Amino acid sequence: RDPKMTYQLYRNTTVGQALQQTLNDFQAEDIISRALAERVMATFDKVINKTLNTKAKNKMNFKAEKLRAYRFCDNVWTFVMEKVEFREAITAPKERLKIVACDGTNKVIAATAAVNP
Amino acid sequence: FRMNSPASHLGSGLGGDTPSHHHGLGGPNSILGGGPSSVLNSHLSGGPGSVMGMGLMSNHGPGSVLGPGSILGPSSILGPSSLNMGGSQMMSNSGSGLLHSQQGPSSVQQYSSGAGGASERGPASNLNLNINPGSVMNMGGGPGSVFHDLNPGSVGPSNLAVPMTPLAGDMLDRYHGTQALSHSAIPTHALPSTPASALDIPSPTLQNIVSTVNLGVQLDLKKIALHARNAEYNPKRFAAVIMRIREPRTTALIFSSGKMVCTGAKSEEASRLAARKYARIVQKLGFPAKFTEFKVQNMVGSCDVRFPIQLEGLCITHGQFSTYEPELFPGLIYRMVKPRVVLLIFVSGKVVITGAKFKKEIDDAFSQIYPILKGFKK
């Protein structure tokens, strides 16, 4: 049966990449099968989507000088901003910031989530 | 022979019935049929516009005399004159007696009988067609007040610093036909010849232009949305790509048929330029786009007359054109017949004009509504 489709958007994050790397290493050493690795990634997708929706409570405010470009296609918003300052000033102001935002209401697989202009 | 007082003029042949046609279009005093009508003379401070008013005083009614106090012949009265028209007096003379003080040199001759009976003022209302607010001739007096003595000094509050000098001979020629009167033509001692821009009549500014163009080729909207910047495409909600550019600041709706709507520009040229830019973007994405059938569909202008307006009164007088439902919408909706535009008139004095296809229509509409609004100044 098909697992519930979720965004694979978060695979390209630090933790997602780390997990992917580990699974690849295991597969190379024949410790686990490819199908199992895929299953693990799917579980990761599901859990991280759910956790970010429910458990992550902190907000981040930011202000940018200019919105260079925006796009909305396939229910995915992409923003490219310049000179972005974060309210908490954790990092230095960013010259360019790209935000890719997927629809949080419907769980739709977003293989095309990362839009490459 | 300087006719510097209306009194003399009155004697000179404006006896009651026949307006002095022979005067042609000259002389502020001359045209005013009937004594009382000389009120008009005193207000030639409206500059070019006002003078023309005189010029238009060719009474071609069946002996339609500008009766007492009714200076308004069939033609427009340009004149910063506050004409207290006992309504009946006015209307008796002219079938189309409309007070249209056409201000501005260019619009001097335009008096349209279409825009409602501006002259149908109730007795109480003080029709102040003063183009030049600075010299508001509030002649006081009741309806049909006649200033037999047009001595500026005697006229009280108004700055009737304008002696009753007829226009110089050459001016007569100018008033023939429908030439706009350049302010230089008016002898300065006769009128404070102010160019229209110095007169306090505001002029409408364009706020929005909507235009359409056909790119002439089928388009793949998804491809456009994916590859172009600043594009939105949500086919579930709306079947077009919404694209924006910064210069000129506009928004375009691009449809798969190749047709496009461009909105938000502040002038016709800007709209055309923006549409061309969108067509260029589409072209760069690989579609063989053309630029055909560009047409401005709608123009919106706005203006501020800078005085409050009695909308209720305006609605009653111009009932056939006005819709005023304060519970529904705070503005009065005035549907002008010629030009065919819609004006939204607000109590504050702000006016929005929409439905025009050309800037001229907006300017015409405003120049027609302005005197009407002045009559309903609060």
C-alpha cells in the first residue's frame, strides 16, 4: 500500500542529508537493502513534516530590503530576497536569500518542490 | 468710445429684447441682453475662459432675451459671476440654457447641453460660476440681481477690479468661431488675465489604464510561470499567469490563448510600453509572440475640487444622471452622457472619473462637472 505522500522537501536539509549519507553507506556495505533505505527516508519525510507542523513553535522574523523575484507555480512559492536581516540577529544580514515554500495544508508529494530558476 | 459702464451699454441698444448681435462677440457688456445681465460683465476676471462666455452670447432663441438676471443665453456663461438665478427666469430663456463655465482656454467653447440642467438652480442656490476663486464675485442680491452700477468700487466684497472695458477690436475676431482664447489676448486692464493653470481649477490626473493586446500565439502558461520572474500561476483559481514588472509598475494577466491584459499604468504611453515589455518577456521564453491589436480599454482619473459638495442637492437636480444611495455607497454615481463616462463624486470634493477611452474624455467630463459642482458647494 502507498504510504501517505509527503513532501520530500526536507531531505535536502542537514539532518536529511546526514540520514541519506548514512543509508547510502549502509547500502554500500550491504547491511540494508535499497528498499529498506527508501522506506527509512519515507518515514523521515513523514515524521519531519509532522514534527515541524506540531512541535516546532519558535518563530523567526526577518526583514529584507528588496524582493528580487517571486514565483508561484504548482502550489509552490519561491521568493528571492536581497539584504535580509533576521530579527534575532543570529547571523549577519544576508545578501541573497531564497525561500521555497510548499503548501502546508495538503499533503502532496512535491518532487518538483525545489524549483530551479 | 469706451464702454466702460454697463449703464451706457444698456442704453446702447440692448434694449430689452434683442441682444446686440452686431456687437459680434465683443465687449463684455454688449452681449448681455437686458440690463441686469450686465452682472456678467463684472466678472471678467476669469481669464480666457470668461471672456469667451461673452462671446457666446449670441442669442438665437426666438427672441430669447436674457431676462433680468439671466445672463445665460443658450451658450455657456463663462464668468466668475455668481448668478443668482431665480430658476424660472433662467429657464424661460433658453431651452438648453446650461451654465457651463468652461474654464481653460482650450475648453472655452464647449458648452454641452447634455450634462443636465446646470442652470436649474433653486432660488436659494447661489450659482457661482467663478472660475477664478480668488475673485469670487459674490454679487449678493437676490435672484436676478442686477448691477446697474458696475462700478467696481461699489460692488462690495468682490474684487471687481475689472473695469467694464470692452475688448479691443482685435479681440472680437478672436471670439469668432471657437478659438481658444489665449490669455495674452485679453487686455490686462480689462481682466486679470490668468492662464488656466493659474486659475484654481484643478485638472484630473490619470490613475489607472487598462489595456489589452493579442500576442497572437498559443502559450504554455506553466512554462511561462516556471521560467519567468515575478509570475504567479494557480490554474485551480484562475486560468492565467499574473506577471508584474517594476518599470512601468504594472501587472499583466497572460492567457493561454495569447491574449493579455495590462493594468496599473499611469498613462497610455506607459501602458503600451509595459505591454511591449511583457511581450518581450514571453518572446524571450521561446514563444513567437507578436504585438497586435493593442487597445486601451479603460482609463481612470481622479481630481479634487477642494470644496465640499452637497450630494443630495446634486442628486435631486440631476436625477436622470445621478445615483446616490448613501447607505450603499458614500459617493454619488454620475453617469455623464457625453462623454460617456461615470463620475464618482464624494462629499469631500474628490471626484473619480472612469470609463473613458481617451484622456480627453476625462478632461471634458471634469470640465463639464466642475461648474455643476460649484453650484452645489456646501
